[in-house]
Amino acid sequence: MCELLGMSANVPTDIRFSFAGLARRGGETGPHADGWGISFYEGRGARAFHEPAPSARSELARLLRNTAIKSRIVIAHVRKANRGRVALENTHPFSRELWGRRWTFAHNGQLRGVKKWPLTWFQPVGSTDSEHAFCWMLDQLQGRWPKLPSAARLDAAVAELCAALAGLGVFNMLLSDSRTLYAHCGKRLCYLTRCAPFGTATLIDEDWRVDFAQETRKDDVVTVIATKALTRDECWTDVERGHVLTLRDGAVRILKPGARRPTRVAAPCTL
Amino acid sequence: MCELLGMSANVPTDIRFSFAGLARRGGETGPHADGWGISFYEGRGARAFHEPAPSARSELARLLRNTAIKSRIVIAHVRKANRGRVALENTHPFSRELWGRRWTFAHNGQLRGVKKWPLTWFQPVGSTDSEHAFCWMLDQLQGRWPKLPSAARLDAAVAELCAALAGLGVFNMLLSDSRTLYAHCGKRLCYLTRCAPFGTATLIDEDWRVDFAQETRKDDVVTVIATKALTRDECWTDVERGHVLTLRDGAVRILKPGARRPTRVAAPCTL
């Protein structure tokens, strides 16, 4: 299996603290030593870093945890290979262009038989079931609309495609089109929203404590989503199986199976 | 304008020496301070690094010049913006997937009116004429063949598309599909092939000298192509305007305008 990390924020935000925790799980505090990757959106573009080697012992991962790259949408992944050999082309997150937007995708789980699902416009470069599933989702979206539809239509379509893929196995997933961060919980995913009044947090995987009150402004809203909680002293909320989260500017909405409209989740600061 | 650097080799090869020279031209020994990027192919995948900031003062570029990433195909670019603002999405090299292969493209020059050329399957994410030209090339290839054609057919098509684009202005370009490195000279491009017996070389842009005899095996063949010579004591060959070079495993073939077959360039070691 693998672990996922995503972030959505209303201001460019430094994710080093959370990434440091995830990176240690890539071969030190966790067994996900077959590769790692991270994409930081910056406007419509993204900085992406991939290595088919353990993040816990990576010079590049060390540079990233020492460099403040500020972003409003981040997707990261540490890999424990099951389908597809350990290779750069099989290292998440994957990316493609659709409708002039850069899409990024990372997956945790297995999807039996997905490689038999036909593809038209997007083809995998590597041999993972994950990349095939990503190509299938983009193929379906391309087939529905010649250009970017409204956010509400896109949200509903992404939820529908996630439900179809989840029928094949475990489908924990993060996806972004540079505007929205989508998350689907197949089995395990949790999140938290940080906003004023900010407190402190301590990583589970190493001895690092941050006082967010020192790092933020009062209007900042940052939601972090991960396979397993990354901090020991904050309240993480489990996502229910089959639910899709849409995150824009740190705000969370939940699309439940069969529901026609999303449920807005109140951030702690607005409770 | 900008500067380009490409490499094709028959064994995974460390390009740090050449990249160090190029990186200094990104804001120190040259004016190309509006961004830089480099893609290292590793099998079908690629490691790509981009920053919309000067390479000469980049921590990431410093890490890359201190880390041996071995690759058989590399494309790098330092940018002096003319069309398209300084932004991550406008930073070369650009990449897309076609026929299940990862394509990478970098351009130096200006192409007047290219944005009026219609696109079907590939759309630019940023606002440069370069990315539009890249999308147009892939669109044309996608329209001709549903899957990867023979190398000879693809070579001829790439040369034809380069000639069409060169009609709009200056089109110095590097392109790869993970198998071949293509180069088109619109105005300025030069190359050299290193093979046994290997000698020494000294960078123009900094005080760095390498004895390749210590770094290589006798069968290694490495061709480096750049906008301007990177070393002071080697013999660089200018590419003629309108010529396309196809580089596979370090071997150079030249496609001249109107010629039906490529001319093989003998490497120094086979002369």
C-alpha cells in the first residue's frame, strides 16, 4: 500500500511540516520505500518532484523539507509497490493536461481489472493500475465536455467516476485540476482544517512542533488530508468510505453517494 | 531569448558538468534569469525540475549540480522571457503524453502568429508561443497515427513540422519522446560527441575542468547539443539553419530540408 498527503489553502502555504512527517514514513517510520513524489501547484503550473527511492533517505526530500515552497494545492505520495515495478514512470503523483489545465493524481489501493477498461485519448506511460485509472477518469471527462465545465458539474462527474472505480477495489485518491483538490475515501483517509485561533501541533513521526499562530495570518484557512494522522495533538476527522471531498481555498464540501448536493463542512473557526 | 542544452548517450550519463555551465548563464554569465528547467529521462519516465527564477542563484540548481543523476536523454533550458509572463506554467521544458510516451519540449526563439494555429487534443496551460507550438506538433502527430509509428516515419514527420514552424520566426528546439532526441536549428545550435579516446574539457562559464577518461568506459558515446558552446577546449560543430538532428544512443543523424534520407554523422571515435 501507500500513503497520501494533500493540502488546500486560501493563501500560498508552506507544507514542509506535514511533508516531513510523510517523508519519514517512506522507509523509516513506515514501509513505503519504493518511491515518493510531490506536486506543488503555483497558479496553473506545478512544481513536481519524483524519485523511485525512499523519501526518508533522499537528498531531494531533505532539500524540500528545508525550503519553503508556498502553494495553495499540494498532492504528495509515498509508495509501497504492489502493481507495477519500482520505476520513475510508476511513481505518483501522475500528471496530464486536459482543457488547458494541469491535472495531478495520486492513489492508494488496488483496482482489480481496471487495465481492461478501454482508453481513447489518455494512455499510461508506466504499468500501474493507478495511472490507468487516472487516464480513464480524464478520458471520461474529455468525452463529456470539450472544455472546462462549471465546478458543480465537474464535482458531480468526479464523484461518479470515483464511485465506478471504487467498485474494483480500494480507491483512496487525491486529484486536482489546479482549482479544486478532490479526495475519495475508499478505505482510509482523514483531514483537519487549521484556522484562527491557531494552536500548536507536534508530528507523530519526528520530534517537530510548530506554533501555527507564529506562521499564519488570522484569515488563513488550510486543510490537510492524509491516509493517517500526521500530528499527535490535533483532532483529525476520518472521511467515511465512499465519500468525496472537494476542497477549494481550504473549505471542505462532502459529496455523499446518491446525494444531489454537497454538504459544507464548517471549519473550526466558524463553529 | 533563451538557451538550450540537450544530451543523448548510449549509457546513463551524468550531465552535471554541462548543466553547471548552462545554469550560470541563468543570471550570472548570461541574462537568462526568468526561469529554468531540466528533464532527465530514466526509461519511459522523467525527472523534471522547474523554477521561474534564476538558475544561477537557485538552491535546487545547486543540488542538481552536486548530485549525479544519470540519464540517457536530457533537455534543459534557461529562460529570458519575451512572450508569456515569468511564471511556473511558462517555464520550459514542457511535457505531454502521446501514445503512452512522455514527450518533452524546449524552445528558443519567437514564432509570430503561432497562437492562431488551431489545436484539437493538446492545449497550452501557460501563455507562451513555445507551448502552443509544442501542442500543435503533438496534435499533428496524433492526427496522423493512432499509435507510435516507426522511427523513420516519426523522424520525417518531426522534420516536416519543424520546417512549418520555422516559417513563423526563429525555431531552435529540442524535443524527445523518451527514445529519440530531436533538435531543430532555426538560427543557432551546436553540438559535439564525446567518445574514446576521451580527453579533458574546461567550462567557459566557470573554472571547472573534467578528465572524461576518468569518468567513462571505452564504449560510451555522449552527444551534447547547446545554443552556444559550453567548453573552451573542445571542437563544437554548428548545426546549419533548417537542419534537424535525430540523436539516438549518442549517434547523430542529420535530416536536411528536402532530403529523403538522413545523413549519418560519424563520431570522432569512428573517423
